[in-house]
Amino acid sequence: MGWDQFASDGQYVIPETTLEALAKEMQSKLKLRSVRMVGDPKLKVTRVKSGGHYISQAMTAAQDADVVVGFEVREWETVEYFRDTAALGQKKGLIVLPHEGGEEAGMEECARWLSGFVTEVPVQFIASGDPFWLA
């Protein structure tokens, strides 16, 4: 996301935006089709944290953040937790990205790193892209 300058104590403190605008920005920058969100789209957010894959990680992240970003979350628990949180009037949001959205940048870097010392075979990053499409 290009947020290195916003990193602060395990989270990102970004300029104020809305949950909806942040989701759209992530969709554009990460070149994804299937970004989803839970919570009030107009929610003002500044503190963003990664929520991992499990509900316990998302719940811990939500304590200090306005919005939690999850890659490949278990929807039957994490999504429902954030729906309940929003229904209770808490100012929290969840952005759900497909697994590939969180992995590709790291895999591209891994290919670059490997090519520095693996010389027996060609090393090349091949993007998998977002596997989901919208109707």
C-alpha cells in the first residue's frame, strides 16, 4: 500500500478516510476485484491493523484499530464478529481481501531474493491474480 511512513507500533496511522474509500483504494492499489467490507461504509478511519486469519487475531487487532484488514479470514466467525460489533454501535470495520491480495507482494520479493543465489534454474514471479469475479 506504500504506507511505510505511516507505520507506528504494529499498525498504520493513515490520513483520515472512510472505510469505503479505504477499501476502494486497496482494491485499486492491489489490483483486486473482490474486496469486501463489514461495517459502516462512512466510518472515519485512521488506525489500520492486519487481522491475520483467525478470529482471535482479528479481535486483538480491533482493540487498537478502527479497521482490521484480513486476508483469507474465516468468514463464519470473523465476519460475524464484526457484524455484531457494528450492530452494537462500536466504531470498527473489517476489510476482507482474497488470499492472493496479501501474498503476491511477498512472493514477488521472494522471487527477487531467490534469483540472487539460485542459479541452477530460472526464478520468475508469476502473478496469480484475484481468483474471484463479480457478477
